[in-house]
Amino acid sequence: MTIFALVVDDDEIKLNKVVSELIALGLNRGEIYTAADAAAARKILYERSFDLLLLDLNLPERFGSVKGPTAEVGLGLLRQIVEDEEIPAPTNIVGITSDSSSLTHYRAEFDVLTTQILFIDPINIEWKSSLKFLVGRIKNKNQEAFDIDIFFITALREPEQAEILKLPISWEAEESLGNGILIRRGTFLTGNVVRKVVTAHSNQMGLVASAYLTSLVIQRFRPKLLFMTGICGGIGDKTKLGDIIFAEKSWDWQSGKWGVGGKFEIAPDPKDADGELLAFGHGIKDLIRTYHSEFPGSRPKEIPKIVHGPMVSGSAVVADKALHERFITQHRKSVGVDMECYGVYFSSSMATGPKPKVLCLKAVSDLANRQKSDDFQEYCSYITARAAFDIAGKFFDQERS
């Protein structure tokens, strides 16, 4: 389970000692951030949310400054976080010190602003037991909590994920999960809260790959919101090129039985999108014109619209209008077809622990035999990425209110 910790201390020996102890308690080194002064700590706290802040009582405003470390600087930083709420607050804030004099003089003030204070003593190792208990408590609390705010899944690296990476998010370097899946972590600030984001694309198209990736994502990252964006095919006469389809439900159109004489008897198991995210989708209707006008590349002549309805999924690309008509017989309101949505919905519905709110929204890049344009794939990827990001923003705005 991911626990992000920030250790702020200008004493390198003490800092390394605390970091080593956190690693011994099961935290990954990449999840432990460090700072040697208050200014550096502020910068990091603005960039990422943390489960645990370990803050030295005596800090310099800037490392190497003439004035040196003082308790006033540490208290000032704490007040900005806890009282003034100028800086995003970590879930748990703990004071650390090896200076018994500072502990005596400032304990009362620090006690008001922190969970507890650990006295880092090379002889008395009681602080290690206290830290172990604290980390264990955070792990237990996080068992039913979400680790990240948003996960964006796409079927394609280009152009679908490429447009996710253009969102106003501070992205980190790409990293591998060791199984062919590459991810990018990122953060953005909204309402004075740092939101954690991860994105990944499937290593191949289709239901199996999307179901596997979704299961892996939910297990490893425990996202609160899960979006799939990108391109799809339109069904019937309800959609035109560029329209954004919000998949209210999805199923595998190939699931069923072929009977005598080539008759196919469908046996669908539809899974639903999250109703709250669908509702927020109605709220971005007026933003579509902005998405359309700001896109720099090839785009449809008409401003697209938002279409809510079922999106069927299958393991093959479908360009046959006759098959599209079959989809409508399976559900008369079917508006879109892709190769991944059902896999995402199925795995989300089967998740144990906290289930993410899930929504697949894709824009129409082809209309079976009627019309097709690969020129609009980048456009479709762009507007669905923007739409998902704005829906997430509306969700978090309501969550804070």
C-alpha cells in the first residue's frame, strides 16, 4: 500500500536515520520525500499530498542561511499548514527533534499543531516504536481508503494517452510496473488541495487487455475516480463525427450462443457507469464549444454534442453497418461501439475494497460505412481528455462543499 511521507530536517544524520526507519517499516524509498529547510518543504507540500509529515522543531528558512535553524521557523510553517490553511495539509503531522532544550521550551506550542513529537535519541530507541505504531495506524486506516484521486486509462498511447498528458497536470517521468505496463504519475492543485493522478495505456487493444489493466490499476493504486477516454465508433443516426459518448452501460456484444442455422442468441451481462459522474457530464455541455474552438488541429465543422447511452464492446473492430444494426436490436438506445469499455466496467464492478467511480467517455471517430476519418482521432482524444478532467474538477468541488 502506498504511503507518501515527507521528512523535513536540516540535520542530515537525523534525516537519514528517520528515512531508514521508514523504509524498514515498509515504505518505498520513492514514496519518501525530504527537505532541509522550510522553503523547500513548502514547495514540496504544494506539489504533492502526503499521508505523513515528520517535521524538525528547529528549522532554517533556507538551508545554510546566516540565522540558522530556529523553532520560530518550524512553528511558522506549521501555522501556515494547520491554522492558516495556506499550504495543503498532510493527513498526519509529527514533530521530531534531538534537542531536549527545544523540546522543553516549545513542546506546548508544537503539541497544539502536531499529532505527537518524537524525540530522536541515539540511545533511547522509544521513538522507533512510536513511529512503527503511527505507520501501522496509517496503513490500517488506508485499507478502506483511496490512494489516488484519478486514474486515466486509454487503449492507445498515441493519440489517446498523449492528450491526457497535455492536461494541466504536473507529470513525473514514465515508470514501468514490470509487466509491460507503463504509467505516469502526476499532481494538480484544486481548491488548495493537491490531487494525485496516474495514467496508463493498454499494451494492446481489446476487452481482455482493458479488463486486466483496470484490475491491476484498482489493486495497485486504489483510485477514487477512474476514467477511460479516447475514440469509438458511432451507431445509428444519433451521433456524428466528434460527438462525445458517455457510456451509461456496456456489455460484450459477442457474449452468447450460436445456434443451429447461424442464429446468435445474446447473453449480455451489462455493467453500469457511475451515476454521479454521468450527472456531472451534463454540466460540461457549455464547455464543448471551448474544447472545439481551442483545438489546434483538424476538427469537424460542426461543434460536437454530448450523447448519453449504451456503448457495446467487442474483441474486434466493427466497420459493418449490418452488425451495428444488430447492436441496436440488443439495446435500442445503443449509440457507440468500442473494444475496451466493457472490460473497464466489468473489472471495476468486481473490485474488492473501495470501488472507484468509473466512467468511459469516448468521441466518435467513425460511423461504420457512412463516414470515417482518422484525421479526427487526435481531436476526439483531446476533447474526451478535457471533458474527463473537467468532470473530475466538478466532482472535487462538490466534495469540498
